[in-house]
Amino acid sequence: DGAAAPMETRPQPDAPVCSPPSHPPPVEDDFQFLLCEGCRQESPHLKLLTCLHTLCLGCLSENKPVGQCPVCCTAIPQANGIPDMDNLLFTNLQARLRVYKQITSHGGPTCSRCRGEVALVWCCECEEFFCAKCFEDHQWWHKKKTHKVRKVEELRAESAHQFLEDTRKSCNLFCNSSSHPNQSPVCSIYCQRCEKALCCSCALLDNQHAPFRDIRSETQRRQEELSSMERELRRRRSGFEATYASLQGEAARLEEAQREMRELIRQRVEQLVRLIRREEEELVGLVEARQEQGRRELARELRHVEGVLRRMEAGERLVEKMSLYATEQEVMDMQPFIKGSLQELQQLQMPVAMDRGQPGDLSECRARLQAL
């Protein structure tokens, strides 16, 4: 009775150690989005800002000025400049990618129990590698549970994307009620009144919770809500891009008009005697003064629109990766925060590109040139 039923993925003790694939699938370029957007390095402490950019604690600690996103200049609400929201999705994906790199490394991973033998099996539930002997012990201890195990040799042949999809657990939400001192049961019910996940016992014993919804339906609803907001954000982004391009064109026209006026000033002043060189400097200063106000306004508008575009790009990227790789725990923890940031983006109004006509009033400058 102590022996567990054989499983399809159970390795044989005399099975040969699998060799690494001749061309391991690349992972670095496809997962650059997991890096800190400041230092472009991996970090176990990634923070998600309200502008939906992701930065590590090191970059946020050294950030100047404090309280402002170094990527898009959006204000950080926290006084110390360190957001409260962890990017659980990126942190967990980094951890799972490290497991994949162990699998595809030269020689392969070693057993997580005995630490000496080459691992032949990966248990998705325990998140551990086992050699043949330790796998027998694992089967005996968990004979009443169904643990999904995979051969390391099979995992080595998969891509990093496939590995991340296969290791995403369908349900890993546990009830955090104090009425479960020993072991927290899995949550399967969502209370719409208190907006949290519950186990069946808490839902039945506490009559304050109602109405109920299946936890999977709720996580799917939240994911669909984020996807819908992402589609609307993508639609609105085209309008901001058009405004940004218009502002850039207007800035170029201002620069061209300024260049032409400078050239005219130089051509006229060069015909005069050295005694009136001082007049040339005054004219150039007049043109610069008339253009400065427009340049400052354009620079401010360009910075604002550029920051909004970067926030939108970060939102689109984060929602896309949530839909691909996020677990239900990550969706439940992160969705309200992301939703608030996306709603704030949706409420932003696109600046109107005004037709400013001729850049600056240069009539006084022309009159003085005529007088010369």
C-alpha cells in the first residue's frame, strides 16, 4: 500500500543523463521587459509606479529629483519617492526564468534534496528538482496528492515562453483568515461586497459576505477589464502621437524661422560700418527674446505629451504581459492598482495643437533693419 502508482513522467533509475540541446532557445532578448527601466538590470525588488513604469529600489533610492519618475517625469505620490506596489508579475517571472536557465545550463540542474545527483524530474507543485531516488521518496510522501511532474529532458527541449506558460499555476490563492491557524485552504469564492477572495468555509460561516462569484470568473473578468482598457488606451494613443508629431513640426518651423531671420540680420549688418555692430547684437537679442516664450511653451508641451506616451507604452506592455504570464494571485493583487493608473490615463485630454502663425512679432526688428 505504501507504493504510489507509477506516473507517465516517472524516470527510470538507470535512465541516461540528458544532454543539453545543441542550440538552446534564446531568452535574453525576449524578456528585456523584466529588467529595471532605469539601470536595465535584474532585481528582486522591482516597484511599479503609478505611471506603470517599473524601477528597482536602487534606482529609486538614487533618483533625483525625489518624487518624480526618471522615465516620464510623472509625480510619485509617496513622500520618500518609493512606491508601495511591488511588480509581482515581473519578480515572479524572473524567478521562473532562473529555473529555466538551470534546466538549459550545461550539465543541467542537480537534485534539490540530495544536492549531489543530476536531476531527472521537475515537480511543478513543489517547485523542486529530483533525482531518481529522491523522486521515489517524493512519490511515497505525496501518494494521496496529484503532483504534476515533468522530465528535465522534456523541459530542456521547450522554449522559455512555453516553460513560463506551463508553470503558471491555475489557482494559488489561499485564504488569509485567522480562523485557519494550521493550513490555509485554497480560495474558490470571491465576495463582491468586501472585494476579496474567500475559502468555502469562511463564505458559509460568515453571513456578512454576499453576493458571491467564482474566483476564476472574477480573475477572468479583471483580466478582460484590463484588456479592454488597454485596447482603448491603444486607440487614444494614436491621437497623442499625432499631437506630438504636430508639436515637433511646429518646433521645427520656429527654429527655421529663427534661422532665416538671423541670416537676414547678418546680411544687412555686414553692409554697414564697424560703428554700428552694436546694433546687430541688439537685433539678434530682440529675435531671441521674441522666440523664447514660444520655445518654452513648446518644450513644456512636448515633455508632457512624451511622458504620457511613455506611460501608455508601459501600460500596454504591462497589460500584455499580465495576460500572457500573470497568475491569479498576481491578477488579484495588481489589477486594482493597474486599473487606477489606466483610468487616470484615459481621463487625460489631448492638448490642442494651436496654429500659432508666424513665430513671434518681428515687425519692430524689420523696421529697425529698414532704418539702418
